[in-house]
Amino acid sequence: KDKNTLIESSQPKETFEDVGGLDEVKKKIKMSFILPLQQPEFFQAYGKEAGGSLLLYGPPGCGKTYLAKAIAGEIDANFVHLELQAILSMYVGQSEHNLHDVFEKAREQKPCVLFIDELDALGGNRHNMRQHHERMLVNQLLIELDGLHSFNEQVYVIGATNTPWYLDPALRRPGRFNHLVFIPPPTLEERETILSLKAQGKPQESLNLNKLAKKTNHFSGADLGQVIQDAIDVVLQKSLEVGELLPLTNDSLLKALKGRKPTTLEW
Ligand code: ATP
């Protein structure tokens, strides 16, 4: 992490294969975001403008951050993660300054995916001081976004929010966050895929993940990962006790599921 711990930077190894399900979303992102970067001449020939930024929205824990990392992995870019809430909690002036630093940092590391989380923090619609602060930060963000666009920098901005309806409309204009993509909770089939991705490579006996998927309606990818992790923790501890590697079992997974509630319903 950077000096002020706001800027986390990495070189993600994840690709689309690590993200379970979301096939339509991946296709759309390839067409609207990745291919225009890789083969701009095709898009220009048909009058399609390359560039602009992606805005991912949907309930928490369903893969927005994970997908953004995988996009960086797909195009071999660095990944800079900015949590807007942290910037917003600073003093007026300092916030704008830091936002600028983050964009600078992303430019230094190009090609780079700059992931801006919690965009809804800039929603407005709260008490006055706060609104003023937010507006200042929105303005700074617009300056930075437009700057990237006009200099054709290899910094690709992906925003995320749980509540797109709170977003400042200025952020949605062409060239800014103009591609809006919904990241929904996983379907039954997708839950099975995510569960198997999370259990992959761990000691296991033949698992009936379809059954577990059926019992986890409305669970997010993060919820599912947590169930597997909880089961692993129990099996690992037992393994250490007996001194041999015990497998994950259906029973251990069902026990881990007990008492867990899906988190996407509150959205
Ligand atoms: P928030 O809105 O709370 O920031 P998010 O949508 O950004 O949530 P992520 O941080 O991407 O959620 O997901 C949390 C974790 O859940 C990921 O690190 C990943 O392990 C797991 N996960 C979520 N969705 C998927 C998926 N489709 N495939 C595989 N893993 C997933």
C-alpha cells in the first residue's frame, strides 16, 4: 500500500476463468471494453468510439471487484484500487489532492485498470457541508476522467456501486461512466460453478455441489466462498489433530451452511 494507504496496487493473475458464471456480462465487457482496446481499428472503421469507462453495479459480494481484477488480468494491466469513502473522509482540499495523486499513480503504472469502489459515496442528497464536499470531489473526478480521455492514456477506469441511482448524473455522460453493467446474484448453475471453483484443488471426496447450490438461493459469490472457507477451517483443524489430510465432505459443507443467511436479499 501507498504512503497514505489509499492506493493499493497489484498485478492481478485472475482472469475471466476464475470468475464463476456471468457469461453474458463477460461477453458484453469483451465487446464494449476489452476488444476496443485490443483492436481499435475494427471499432473505428464502424464508427464505434473506443474508450469510456465501465460502471459495474449490483448487490454486494457478487463479483464486481473480482471481475474488475480479472479484466486487468485479461489485458495484462496493473490494478489500482481506490475506495472513495476513504478519500471522502478527508478534509476538503485534501480529498481532491489525493484523488489527483491516485490518478497520477495509475498513469505511472500504465497500462492500468483503475478501480473506483463505492462511487455512490458521491451521491449528494445528504446534509449541506457534506454535499459541498461531495460536489468538489465529483468535479475533481470529472476533470481527471476527462483528462484521461483526451490524452488517450492507457488508464482504464472501472467504477462500482451498490446503488447506481444515487450516482451524480454528470458521471454518466458519454466518455465517462457510460457503459452500465449489472452484476446480478448468481443463478443455481452459477452457484454450482462458484462452489466448485472455491473447492478446486483442495482435498475432497466426491462432492454434491449441485445439492449445495440448490440450498443457497440468493447467496452471493462471497457468501458461497465463506461457506467453503468455514468447511475448510473445520476439516483443516481435524486434519492437524489426526495428522493426515482429511477431505472436504458433503457433510462438512452442509454443516458450514447451517445458520448462514444470504446477503443479497437486503439489497
Ligand atoms: P462489494 O459491493 O461489497 O464491494 P463486490 O461485488 O465487489 O462486493 P467482490 O469483492 O468481487 O464483491 O467479491 C467478494 C469475493 O467473493 C471475491 O473475492 C470472490 O472470492 C468471491 N466471488 C464473488 N463473486 C464471484 C464469482 N462470480 N466467481 C468467483 N468468486 C466470486
